[in-house]
Amino acid sequence: MKLLKEAKSLISVNIRDYGMYIALFIIMLTFSIMTDGLFMSSRNISNLIDATGYIAVLAVGMTLVIVIRHIDLSVGFAAGFLGAIAAILLTQAGVPVYITIPVILVLGTIVGLFNGFLVAQMGIPSFVASLAAMLIFRGALLRVTEKTGTIIVKDEHFNAIGNGFIPAIAKIGELNLLSMIIGVVIIALFIYFEISKRRNKLKYNFEVISSGMFALKVTFISAIIAYITWILAGYNGFSWTVVIVMIVVVIYHFLTTSTVIGRHIYAVGSNPEAAHLSGISVKKITYIVFCSMGMLSALSGILFTSRLQSATTTAGTLFELDAIAAAYVGGVSAAGGVGKITGSIIGAIVMASLSSGMNLLGVGISYQYMIRGGVLALAVIFDVMTRRQRARA
């Protein structure tokens, strides 16, 4: 009874953080019932997560951009263009994949530097600067693909990034053993870091949840990780796309929660003027965030191109809107200063789950767009209402 009362209090106080998890659970449960369990099949979940990869990577970068009160509309066609450049390097220039990928990531960072220069140095509003960049990269993509329309990539190692799975060293029945081991390692690391974080808070006399609630929280999240691992291991195991996304999430989660740069990013987003007066270089942070966004755009382009095994003239279309939607649904505040990397990943999965579930039910594409738009509107309305409620309190 005491735990139930504490859980209700915890959810009400941290509704922004837990809301998207509740929404994801409801969406998955609903579609599972309506599709007679097909939605939660190993094949569908594996395909859903793989298809979310390139948007999830963009959502991570977009989270930081929105946190510092900016926007980047160029990420979609930047990803499409850089993916096409990767295809050209591999097919026409004969550059090996282990050189192509670092080159594309560096080019992406330069793209982000260009946007950061326009915003931080020239003082151009990010909406206008990134809109100009979007048109530039749209034209550049059409220019490099105009001869053939589609550039087919036949490099097996490159294509494995978007379509391959980690090798199965052995199998337990139908389960991929290596994927099971990875899942166990992830759970062990999660428990270790949660316990470590709780000890540090207690050490400095910060308020923490009760031991019973902490144990319940860790057990619940570990069970979810174990269940997802079991589902994926029952198909082909963890894909390379999932591994790459997990690495990106771990790096950026650590960056935003445990480093000085992370604290500066949220300080700038909360109040740029106060951050400047406290000695934080707002321009430097803007450059860092936009360069990061450019690099992740390049990675997204690599994931998308390798998944399609080709570069097309339409690559990158609406990617930026999907990334922005994932960030907002994941709890990023439109006012800046608030948002978590893990939340945006959940937001990306929520939007992908909606599309996947509606496809399985045969819902028309017109209705799909309207429903997804409605979900985004509800997420922003929820954000505004939450901020008003806190301001009154």
C-alpha cells in the first residue's frame, strides 16, 4: 500500500518523464490485442526497431538542439545527401568502407559547423539558417543523383550496417546466444549504474526514492530489457543498427548527465543570458550542439543508405519532422532547457510503433498522418500544460 502511494506520487511529480513510457505500453498492448499478438512478434519488433534506427539517431541530436532553444530543419536532406556521397565513394570512387564512414562523419560535422556559424556567429535565427541549408542539401542531393536517379550500393560490409545482425556464436533452442549475453550485460550495467547513482545521491544527502520503490523500478526496467532481448534473440538477434543506436544513446546520455558540457547545454537552454553571465560561452555550446547534429545526420544517412542498399533522390524527405516529433513526444520542452536522450528514443519508438501497428491493421496512409499529427499536438499541449501547472505551483 505504501509503495502504491509512493508510485502514484512519483508519477504525478515526474509525469513528463514517465508519460511516454506509459503511452508506449498502452500503444503496444492495444496493437497486440488488435493484431492477435502479431504486433509483438519477433520479426515485427525487430523490423520496427531497425526501421527506427536512422530517425532515433537524428532524434538524439535534435534533442540537444531543441534543449538550447533552436531547431534544425536541414538534417533530413543533409542525411540524404551525405548518404548519397557515401554511395558515390563506395561505388564510383572505389573507396573502402572503413575510410568512407569516417569521411562522411567528418563531412557531417562540417555541415553542422556551417549551421552553427550562421546561428552563433552571424546571429541568423536557426529556423531560417537551417531552412536555407535544407534547400541547399535538397538541391545537392538531386545534383549528385540526377544521372541515374538511384545509386545502387553492392558493398556487403556497408549494407550489413543497415541489414545485418551480430553473428550467432551458438543457439539455445531458437534463441541467439550472443544476443542473450549482450542483454544480460546491458541489464547488469544498468543495475550497477543505478545503484552507483543512488549511492552518490545519498552521499551528498540528496532526496531519493525509498529502497522498495528503487528495487521495484530497477526490476521493472530490467524485465523490459530482458523481454525485448528475448524477442530479438528469437528472430535474428541484435542487428548492427540496434548496436549503433545503443552506442550513440549511451555516449550522449553520459555526455548530457555526467559531464560539464552537458550541464552547460542545459544551462544555456534554461536561460542563455544567465548562462552567459555565469561564464558559459553560449556561442561555443551552440557550435558544439550543431556540429554534433551534423555528425549524427551523417550517421543517419549511412544507416538509411545501407538499409536501402542504395541512394535515391527522395532520401531524407521528412526525416527532420520525424526527428522533431520524436523529441517532443519524448518529453523535450518547446521552451528549451528540458529533455532527455532516453526520452527521445522512446518518442521515436512510440511514433514508429504507431506506424507499424496501423500498417498491420490496414489503416490508410492519410489517416496515419492525421493520427501521428494528433499525437504530436497532444505531446506539445501536454508540455505547455505541465509548464503552466509548475509555474502556478
